[in-house]
Amino acid sequence: MYLLINVLGVLTAALCAGLLLRAYGRVGKRLLLWCGVCFAGLTVANVVLVVDLWMTPPEISLYRVRLLITVASMFVMLYGLVFESEQS
């Protein structure tokens, strides 16, 4: 059951990334690009979460890798919010 919830989180983040990037392709607003890249990074972080919890032995922890990917994704969105929202 928990694996299903984690996989649904991956699919939800991937769907959000896809929709945001598709909207960027149609509209061309760069804020959509930064948000789409952020959600793509969050998708990768969720995939690493699934690998960490379900495919690696308990002695191996990918917590720091997940945290680094998530923080980098959030900084991408923060960059977009700060520098692109004033140009829109």
C-alpha cells in the first residue's frame, strides 16, 4: 500500500511537470518554465525516494541525495519567482 502511495506521488509530480512545461511551450512565459523544471526535479526526488525505501537495503540511505535534489528544485522555482515574475 505504501509503495502505491509513493508511486502515485511520482506520477503526480511528473504530471504537474509535464503540464507546466507544455503550457510554457504554448504560452512562452518563463515562470512556467522554472516551475516545470522544479516539478521535474521533484519527480526525480520522488523516484529516488521509491528507490531508497523499496529497492536498497536498510543500511544504505539516500536521504541526503533526496534532500539535495529537493533543495535544488526549490531554488530553481525561487529563482523563477524572484527574477521572472517582475517581467511578466
